[in-house]
Amino acid sequence: MIGRSHGIHAEPITAGVMFAGFVAECDRSVRRLRAARDRIRVGKIAGAVGTYGSGDPEIEKRALAYLGLRPETVATQVVARDRHAGALTALALLGGGIERLAVTIRHLQRTEVSEVEEAFGKGQKGSSAMPHKKNPILSENLTGLARMLRAYASAGLEDIALWHERDISHSSVERMALPDAFSVTDFMLHRAAGLVSGLVVHEARMKENLARSGGLIFSEAVMLALIETGLRRQQAYEIVQRSALKARDEGLSFPELLAGDAELSQRLSAERLASCFDLDHHLRHCGTIVDRALAGEGA
């Protein structure tokens, strides 16, 4: 399929590489959640301001152990709220990853692209007014919910700075933010899993879009081939760009324009120029990228 940067056709990728990016991001989210769970697994029985004025650190340690907790390193009247903010931030990052998937699907389902689409059930309505429509409603819903997770994370960050050894400005926030954030995340994960498992992929359309540029997507390969001959990068860029822009603006053949460029022909043979348009060569490392993501490398 075509890779896009700034929404514009860039260079070839594969659907496998695209989805592998989401797999890798999910893996990072799992690790962040585990780390946040470990950091928040603390408690305190250290008195009104954390100094054990009416208690004992050893008793606290033993009591908390029964609950699977460890003592807060330095408590006040409460456990430090950066721990809670870390958990909410981890959820927000997970939501951001789900949103990135959802936004990608929304873009790819646009009529002008039509490379994927959400599952559409029998009797389902895409629009109450326009019977022809299939709207990416699941993805749109996930995009909105991700905004809620970021709002909860922001509230958690605001709760870190309490007055001295404690005030209760955090309490009312946490009573809503913590249960809601976890519930929203759970819903999003189930919805995202269903979205992916039912996703319809239009392979033929991907190939059609890949070919739409008439080979312009291989412009970098041609430029690099020119650089290999000893040409400066800026000179090589200008040679390729003048043919690329003319091909795009006038609907002409990019490979033919390049082949007819006298300056380029002096440096690249017809065979070497043709090799720059080899799709298999361009995608030769995609399998390695997918395997790396599935193995959880670099998480």
C-alpha cells in the first residue's frame, strides 16, 4: 500500500508494517501499565503527617504486606499523588494509541481512499438520511473517548500539588476520574478489538492507490541513484524534482520524463533507472520490521 506523510502519497509500505506499528505501541502500553501498577501499589499507616507519631514503621510494613502493598517511601497524610497521576497518564497513553489506530482507519475509509472499512452488519444504517453510507462510527467513538482519558490524566496531574501535608482538593477529582478512566479504558479496549477483528481490507484498492502516482513515489530512489554517481544531493534533487512536478502537473509519465532528461541520462543507464522502480526491492525489509514488532523488541 502507499505510505503517506502529511496526508500525501510518500513511498510504498505494507499493511503489515502499518499494523505492526500498532502492535508495538500496544506492547509499550502494556509495559507502562505494569510499571504504573507497581508504582501505585503502596500504602501508608504513618500517622497524620507521615512521621509515625502514633505508630511504628514495622507494624505498617507488616500490615500493608497482608494487602500486597509496600510502605510509601515518604508519606504525608496521604500517599504521594504523582503515583495516581502516573496511572492515569498510562491509561491516557493507551487511549492515544487506540485513537491513532481509529484515526488511521477513519482516513483509510474515506471515499477517496477506500482501502479499509469497518464491519457493517445486516440491517445496520450508515446514515438516517442517506442509505448509501457506511460511516466509521466505531473509530469516531474511540477518538472521542481518548479525549476523555487525556482529560482524566490532566486532572490527575493537577492533583499532585497539595497544600503542605494534605488538603482534600484531590479527593473529589479522584472519586470520579479513577473509576471512570479505568471503565472507559476497558470499554475502549473491547471496542478496538472488535473493530480490528471485523475490519474489511480492500487489497485491490490499496494496489490501485499505490499506482495512482505513476511512479512518483520512487523519486527518492532515483535521487539516491544519482547521488551514488557522485552528484551533489541538491543537484540530484533538482533533476528529479523537475520531472516529478511536470509529471504531476501535466499528467505525463514520470519514468519517461526521467529517461528523456539529458542530464540524468548521462549518469544513469536505462537499466539502472528502471531498477529504481522495483517495488520488491523497496519493501525487502518489511518482514523484518513485522517480526521485530511481534517479538516485542525495543518496547
